Amino acid sequence: MRWERAGSTSVGQMTEVHGLARPIVAGIVTALVGVTSTFAVVLTGLHAVGADDAQAASGLFVLCLTMGVASIVLAWRYRMPITVAWSTPGAAVLAATGAVEGGWPAAVGAFLLCSALILLTALWPQLGRLIARIPPSVAQAMLAGVLLPLCIAPLTGLVENPWGVVPVLLTWLVCLRLAPRWAVPLAFVAASVVIGVHVATTGAVIDPATLVPRLEFTAPTLTFGAVVGLALPLFLVTMASQNVPGVAIMRSFGYEVPWRPAMAVTGLGTAVGAVAGGHAINLAAISAALAAAPEADADPKRRWVAGVSTGVSGIVLGGLSAALVALVVVAPAAVIPAVAGIALFAAFGSAVQQAIDDPGERMPAVVTFLVAASGVAIAGVSAAFWALVAGLVVREVLHAGRR
């Protein structure tokens, strides 16, 4: 009798472990897809606002650490498959903005201000509601305009370096047909092969010391251009394109994300990472479905394990951040921008669709898009900010007096 009880307990434990395998694997896949798909966008953005290679590597490293810890905390505490990611649209804003008044220290100050605004939405939920009142057509048009130059990079790269870019695009296209989820990660693998061949044929040398991840801290400063031209657009696009959709996606799978705790955790994570070069972390949006969908586990009550697994995997992948930067440093011309561009194709298409979906909102969206895509900075303030202003002004004029 004792043997039977012990045997049944053993079988039950094995069944439980086997049952957890699916959400654990789902979490690993979520982290792999998220990091490998968009790390090139993050590095492009950090370099654009003034980070050197060491500071960009530090920013990538600390983003992996903070988003990993935040995923673990939220998933474990609330028993939901809540996942946290870096702000990919925010990184695109950095790339479009370029160098700001005050250089890299001012950019770090803008990251800190963004974290303060995210924390403010936790303390004062009305701020989140105010952002949600920004017409989606205008917000998405601004994002589409910011993404356009990055999405064009694979096409210009075909002219600049066809032998390096063609293998990346072909891999992406084939995988988009056969395994869409892995199209961008496998395109990065193709880019890695191209970089390896380039290193072997040119004799480029990678310093082993640069492969060890480490944090580079920067004393922040604040300038008018960095506050208005970088911090505010970064905050707005992170909220409108990541946090708000992230909550909606989770709700579609039956999970009600606790708004204030989520904003508090991601705001604190952004603040901690800012001084080491991390621009912003937020609730995952598109990749959230990988951990929250039924494919992660048939039992919704066990999917929170996928959130924890995502966080742990993200921290582990952070150990590769310096190696990823080393690959970027020795990469031939146009290869990394091509990877970054195709990683944003889906986001660009979605933003364009939402921007022009409503005929009544189309003209303000078109103006917003064109101003953002122009890249013109006025008074040291980036085009992203002026695009939002222009779109809202046009919309107000066209809708004045209407209900």
C-alpha cells in the first residue's frame, strides 16, 4: 500500500514536470524571438543618440536584465503570463531623432525622465487615460513616419552592398513563407554568416575583452532639446504603441493586467537601467501572445510559468549582449541596418494600416506621417514631436465645431 502511494506520488510529480515543459519552452521561444528580432534596432537607436560601442553594449545588457527581472516579478506575483520587453518603437524614435543637445549624457537624462513619466502613470492613472485619448490614427502615423527611414534601409543596402544584404533578405523571405515567427531571427543568423565570411576574408579582429558584458554608467544631464525632442516622444510611443496594446492583447487571452503595478515595475526598471544606457522597458505587445496564447499551455492557470521562463531566458541572453555588439562593429556595410529594417516591417505595416483605416482621420494622419518621416528638427526638437503637434493641430482644425 505504501509502495502504491509512493508510486502514485512519483507519477504525479513526473506529470506535473512534464506539464510545465510547454510553458517553459514557450517562455524561452518568447525571449529568443524578442531579443534576436530587434536587438539591432536597439543598437541602432543607442548609437544614433550618441552612445559609443561600450555604452551601447551596456544599454543592451541592462535592458535584458531589467526586462527579465520585471517579467519574473510580475508573472510570479500575479500568476499571469505577463512579459516585459524593451521598447522597440522607442528605439526607432532614438534612431530617427539622432544626436540631441547635450549628447549622450542628455540622452540618458531623457531616459530617466521617461521613467519618471511612466512611474507617474502608476501614481496618477489619469495620465494613462490622457495618452489613450490621443487619436490612434495620429499616434500610429507618427510611429510609421519614424519607422520609415529604418524600413527603407534594406532597400538602400541592396545598392550599397548587394552581396551582404541579398542573403539576409532571401533568408527572411523564405522563412516568412515557411516559419513566419522565426523569419527575422533566422535573417540575423544569415547576417551572422555574412559577417563571419567578411571577418575571415578581410582579417578583421575581434578583441576577446569586448565579448564580456559589463555596465557603463553615465551621469545624466537634461537639456531642452533632449526633454522635448526625445523624452516626450519616447514616453508617448512607449505608452501608445507598447503598454496600451500590451494590456489589450493580454485581455484578449482572458488576463486583466494590473495597470498600476505593471507601470510601477516597468517604470522602476527603466529608471534603474537608464544610467547604464537602457532607454525604456514596457509591457510586451506582439510577443506577449507567444507566452499568453493557448499554445503555451492548455491550462490558462499555468501559463504564468511562461512569463517567468521568458524573464529567466532574457537574463541569460543578456550575457550575449557584448558579443552581439562585437558582431555589429565588424559587420560589413548595410548588413545590420538591413536586419533592423526587416525587423520593423510588421510594425510599420500595422502602424500604416491603423493610421489610415478611418477615412475621417486620414488627412491628420497623412500630415503626421509626412512630418515624422521628414526628419526635420526645429529649435533642436526632433521631428517626432512636431509630427504629433502638426497632426493634432490639423485634426482640431478639420473637426472644429463637430460633435
